[in-house]
Amino acid sequence: MKLIEAIREEASCWIPRRLERLCGRLEEMGVGAALVSSQPNLRYLADYEAPIEWGVSPFSPCASLLILIPGRPPELLLAEGEALDPVPTGLVVSRFPGYTFREPIDSMTELASCAVDRLRGISRAVLAVESANFPAALLFALQRALPPLHVIDLTAELASMRAIKDPAEIQILREAVRLTDIGQSVAREAAQAGMSEIELFAEIRRAMEHDAGDRLPILADLISGSRSAEAGGSPGNRILSEGEMVIVDLAPRFKGMWGDSCNTFVIGHASTEQNQLLDQVAKVLAGLIKRVRPGMKACELDAIGRAKIADLGGAYEHHTGHGLGAAWHEEPRIVPYNTSELKPGMVLALEPAIYFERQFGVRLESVMLVTEDGAEVLTGFKHRA
Amino acid sequence: MKLIEAIREEASCWIPRRLERLCGRLEEMGVGAALVSSQPNLRYLADYEAPIEWGVSPFSPCASLLILIPGRPPELLLAEGEALDPVPTGLVVSRFPGYTFREPIDSMTELASCAVDRLRGISRAVLAVESANFPAALLFALQRALPPLHVIDLTAELASMRAIKDPAEIQILREAVRLTDIGQSVAREAAQAGMSEIELFAEIRRAMEHDAGDRLPILADLISGSRSAEAGGSPGNRILSEGEMVIVDLAPRFKGMWGDSCNTFVIGHASTEQNQLLDQVAKVLAGLIKRVRPGMKACELDAIGRAKIADLGGAYEHHTGHGLGAAWHEEPRIVPYNTSELKPGMVLALEPAIYFERQFGVRLESVMLVTEDGAEVLTGFKHRA
């Protein structure tokens, strides 16, 4: 736990730098106020890690809102009862009523009234929001109470900032990826013919949550036999059989940041053909990692992966990879159309795969940090033990 | 699995009746179009069960939108890749691009363009939305493309409809509550001194998911020893000790509807005083259940629970209970200010409790269906075995 506390503190110190950088951009863009409402960006800019596993609270549909007004300290409006510890340096935290049993709950009205109060008298009538995520109720309240505002979207600006990680993010991502190493080791040790996918997943999850000492949201594919040809899917009650492939793709959220890794292995004894194919895909992944360089275009990396898998007589109908951070998929997407360049500080998950329709599939994924001259692999487990 | 399939089909048949009733109300309210976007209401009206455990998709922040226009068939706009099987009778399902690796993703723009298309030429310029949940991006698109619309909020109308359950909902709620019975039995059997809260939770979850044959979102408190005085909290790495209280509150989502139950028990051997207190709180819960009657005010039930716990020399700083359905807390809230009357078909969770600051707490919760002349308890496990 001491390490985790240290990571937390470290992260808190970097938040003022992120806020400062964003506020600089807001000035350049002529923004009078920005309202940040999405979970990944609240994590990035305010260290607020929303609980997500049981959906949106019926009491506080918007439990947190970050208000940035150039020239004033950044302020996080947080529903009472929501945890934020420690509060990042330089951030003002104000509370609004969330859950109560004493009177009717209308946390959105309470939040809107705080937001209106803060936005009175801003120097420019340009409001930046994350419009795909910003609740209409807040917008109505602002429109009713304030002079006309020109609303612009902040999403792309923040996505681009988040694509390059700072040391605090990299440190937490290392831990999140290490949790997937634990999960992948247990998957391999525990998997046996006769158990169901969901039972195997219970073993994996138990080990990861035991290590973290906390519940972990986990995005996962766990698909066996012919299901593995479908590329994705939740663990179900299908029973694992001797000699069939299992794809285990694990993305846990740890301290608000997502790890990721995927392995494919055979239940019981693997045939020569199976071993050969697994070796070949492992070689494609290793080859891709070797090619990662700053300045390379994302689409070039994508093309290499697809070509190498085509050489094996197959294909994958998904991305070759993606950025990883406060969201489980983020920039840079490693896809055919993405001409943006890889840069040092980006964290990539690469996941070449091959699927044989209705038969089986193989996907192997590792996470790496783009460095000045290549890539440092963060994933610790070995796909081919 | 056969039972589950049967439940699913049964549920699908009730959806047209819910839609018909809502559309009748929309006519009365003079609404030209209604857009439903929240997870519980999409479940209620279209049987769409959004994945929630890993938060909002970075690709499709609004994966589904239900469009209701009086005189036209209800239409569900669903991102490609989202599951809906079977499609409820009478519902039109249209797809918009969600995730793709072939081109840049802007699913919100795609969704907005579909919505604009459908709303052209509606007969009345009144639009009903769930404003706390409706994305500003959709609103902007509608405002840009259509003649001025008067926007009203649909939230309260739907909350009030959902408070009374139909047979299909009750059938699924029975199953969801039965899953908590399994969890509570395992909690009691598996709990022992030396294990951590998170390890105990892993056992509970494994048993419930094994039974369901699927992953289950679970809202849970699992708090031991002095933590139990805090009323709520996620399982962590605190180690259970002989003779201390554990509160286990489990709310799993099954087929889009939430079960709930809470038990408190002692690790190892309970003292006479502990047994006495647990018996007393069990008596308060049993007494509350006996008092449930249609026509009774929610606040009356609340007052009885608080008075009985006060007789034991304690109190609880939360609701006495709440409705249960497509959201984990919904109407009727059993709280001091709620003067609305209980009605047959309501499903209530009642959870009287007593907390001794910094020492320990006891909370016991059962779920019941309000009947014509009382309550049928849906919870199957016994708090005091």
C-alpha cells in the first residue's frame, strides 16, 4: 500500500501542470470558461476517479464538474459523499448536495446553481464543454441565467493532450499493466477442461483484486473454442474443453487508469499446428514492437501488422492497437486512416490477431511506452511460456 | 438457461404495453416527440441492457436513443455492435455506426443526424427529454437543424410509471433477488477470520456469476469491524477478525434489473449481546414488513422504522428503504418527507439499521412486493440462521 500512496501523491503533483497547460490553451482559444464533465478528463485534470461499475447514480447523474476560468483557480464541484483524497495541489473543491434522505433530491439543480454562480461575469462569452457528455439540464440552466454564450467543444483538445503521458501517468499505467500480468498468469495456471469461462474469470479477477486490495472495474474478453473466432465477448457459462483456444483480454482500471493485455493459449495439450500459429502471431507482435519509433505514422504501424498477419493467411477486423490511459481506448488509434505521428510519452497497446471464422481465433497484446528511440515494453508476462 | 429465455420473452411482451401507456401520456402532455436516453429507461421501454461495468464507451458515448413520436412506431437507434435480442414486439430498431477501425469515429454526429431526420415534420414543437442525461451535442444538432422546439423534462413521468411493476418486471426481480440469496449464503459460509473483505467478496461474486452464467454488475457494501459503523463502503484489504460484525449488502443487476439484500453477521462466535442486537434488528425488519399496506404513506413506514430503532437506543442516517427495478434506487423512496402512498405492484427494499459510531453497525434488508393486502417477501435467505 505504501507504493500506492506514493503513486497517488506523485500524481497529484502533476495535475497543476496539466491544468496550467490546458488553461494556457483556453486563453489562446479565447475561452471564457470551460466545464469538464467526462470521467476520463475529470480523472486527468482533477484526479477524481468516479465509481463506474454500477452505472450512473440515480441521485447524482453528474457527480462532478470541473470549472476552469482563466485567471481564477480551477474549481471542482463534487457531490457530497464522493471521495477525493488527496485533493490535488492548487485545486479548489466545493461540495453540492448529492444523496440525502432528509429532503427531495435534485442534485442536478444544485450543481447547475453552483455553475451559474461561478460563470457570472466571465470576461468572454465563449463556453467550452465536452458536448457528447455535457448534460442538457446544465446547459438549460446556464442559458436561462446568463447572457448568450457561444458554446464550443473541448473534446479534441483534451484527447490530444492526453495522448502523451507525463511521468505520473506512466507510473500508474505500469501498475495497471502489472495487474494484467497477474491476471494472465492466473488465467494460464487455473484454466482447465471442465470449468466454465465465467469460473475462470472469477479466478483471474480474484487474484487481481486481491493484489490491488480493492475492487477493480475490468473490461474483458474471455472467449473459448469457436467463440474465440468472434474476437470479443464476455465470459459466459461455456465449458472449456481439452485442446481448444481461449482468448483472455484483460483491461482493469487502477487508480483511474486502464491496463490492458491479451493472451491466447490452448486448454491442456497444444497441437503442433496450434503451437506454430501461436509462435507466428507472437513473432508478428514482437516485430511490431521493434518497429515502433517516434515520427512513425500510426497508419504505417497498422499497415505492418495487417501485412504480417496477411502473410499467415488471415486478417483481423479491428484496430492494430490504441492509446491507453484514463480511457481504455484513446489516441493514438493504430488504424489505417490515422496519419498522426507517434511521439515519446505515448502509451500503446498493440494487438495483432488472426481469426478463422466459426473455428477459432488468436490475439496477442502487449503495452509499450514510446521512447526517444523505440519502445519500452510495459507488459511483463510472456505470451509463450 | 431455459427459464432465463422464458423470462426474456415474457418481458418482451410487456414492453409494447409500457410504450403504449407512455405514448398516451405524451399525447395528453402535447408532446411532439420524446427522446429517451438513460440506461434504466431504455431498459424499461426497449429492453436494451447497456453494459455499464467499464463505464461509457469512448466510441459511443450515447449508444442508444429511443424515439417516440405519437402516431408512429417507437424506434430505437442503436450503435452497431450493441446487443438487443430478442427485439421487443412493435419496436423498430435502426443502427448507426458505433465502433469502426476503417474511418474516424464520430458516433454522436451519426446519432444526431438520425435523430434530426426522424424529428423533421413532427406535428407539435414540444420535445420531451431526460434532461439530466440528455447529451448537449444532440440538443445542439436538433436546434441547428429544426424549427425552434420547446423542451420539457420526461424524468418524473417515467419515474412514476416505473414505480409500479408489471408481471414481467416482477418475474425478473424475483430472479435478481434470488441471486442475492445465493450471495448471502456464500458470504456466511465462506467468511472466516484471517481472510480479507475483498477475498470474501470474490467468493460471493463467483457464486452469483456462476449461477447467472454471466458477469453481473454488483453494487455492494462489504464492511467489517469498525468499518461497519460507516454504513457503506466497498470491500477492501481489511482482514476479518474473530468476533467482529460484517455488513454484506449486495445489489446485482440481472437482465437489466437490480436485486438487493443486506445481512450482518459475526465472524466466528457471536457474543450474547451481539446475538441479542441482531435479533432485535431482525424483529424491527419483520415488524416493518408486517406493516406494509397499500394506501400507507411512505413516510409513515419510514417513521415506524426510525422509532423502533430509536427504542433500541440508536439511529440510521439513511433512508428506511427504496423502490427497486431498472435502477438500484427508485421510487418510492421510504424517507421522512415522502407522502406518496404505497400501491400494489411496488417492489420495496427495507433496510433498518443501527450504527454505533467508530464501533460497529448492523443493517438487515429484505425485498418485498406490495400486494392488495400487505407484502410478499421476495428475499429467500434467513438473516438469522
